[in-house]
Amino acid sequence: MLRCAAYSIVVSSMLVIATPASSAEHDPAANDEDVVSASTLTRKHTVTPTWPASAEGVEGWVKLRFTVMPNGAVTDVEVEDANPAGIFEDSAVQALRQWTFEPVEREGNKIAQRAEIRMNYALEK
């Protein structure tokens, strides 16, 4: 007999208070103060993370920080925190690297923007 488990992956954005850049030359990818919640960005394409085979029956989350480039591509994905550690990080990073967003514009110019997101891995109840 085959046993199937139902899983769901919920992507929620962390609330992060962003501070405006202090100068026009400021690089948003270099300063934690310029990190915004991914919920403030417009997603164009998302990929649902896969559920790791080693995580059967396990729930958790991964908090990621990344850069949205002026063309909307995601780069510089970093794991900020995870619970439980060592289970879902690779899956979350691989999925997020495939996402695209509407480019962020400031003063009429497309810029790189650091953002943060939390991906929740929950068993369907």
C-alpha cells in the first residue's frame, strides 16, 4: 500500500522597516537598512520550492535575503535563518533564484534592491 503525505509551502514576506538611502550614490545591496519586505515588490514569476524527501513529516521555515536586480532577476540569495536548520534551506534558495520581480524604480531609475522573505513549509491538515 502506498502512503501519500500532503504538503504545502506558504511564502510569506517578513515585515522589515526600510530606511531611506542617505545619498544618491548609496548602494542598496550593501546596507541592511535598505532591505525591504518582498511583499512590497511585485512578483512576475515564482517557482514553488520542492519538499525535500528527507523532510517527510517535518514542518519549518526559511528566512532569505536577496537582491532584485534592475532587470527584475534575483541574485545574491542568502539564508538568514531557518527552523529546523539544515532541512529546507537548499530547496528555498533554489526556488527563489528562479523568481523574477518588476524592477524597483527610484527617481525614474531602475535600481538593485535588497529584500527579505520567509518561506514556510507546512503539512496540510
